[in-house]
Amino acid sequence: MQNWQNYRQFMPEGMAAFFEGRYFWKMPADVQMPVGPTIFHPLPISYMNATDKYSAQVKITELDDGGLTLTGYSGGIPFPLPNEPHKGWKILANLWFRYTPHLSVNTEGVVQRKPV
């Protein structure tokens, strides 16, 4: 607790608020948090292969009303090296279609209930 400010720049704002004691919930006085090296987890090879295979066909199309739409996206990072025109929109598309790991669990038929 005595040196948390040294690591504040690496914390989300909410965590820093808990350390500061700003709210009802606070970090306990004896809190300890191991700090280790950054670990790089590369994106899955299938996602990167889809980027290599499909990114060249992704285009931003201007609509008649002045809006923009994405065409030709099939998978991976749509714009691995975003550039003008519409660089900001391309960065937004990369965020929208970013890789997000998830776990799906189906317990249907697995849950056992005790007879009443």
C-alpha cells in the first residue's frame, strides 16, 4: 500500500481510486500486488492468416448521402496498415473487428439436480 503511487500510471482509474480510498470500497492496508514483466500474447495464427488473405479486398465505400461503409471484409484485421484517405475510420474498423477471445459454455443436460 505504501508504494502504489509508483505504479499508478499502469492502473485503470477505478483501481487507483480504490488505492486512494476515494470510495466506500478500499484496498486493505496490507494489500500486496505482485508486479511482473509484460508478457506478449500474439494474435492467433488463423486470425493473422485471415488478415493476410483478405485485407487487400477490404474497401471503404462512400455512400450517396456522404456516409461511409465497409465492403469486402471476410476476416482478420481489415486495415493492418491504416492510411489516408479515411485513416481514422480504418482505425475504427480495426477496433470494431479486433480479435476478442471468448469461452462458450453449454451446461444443458450436464447439471444434475437432486430429487425433491
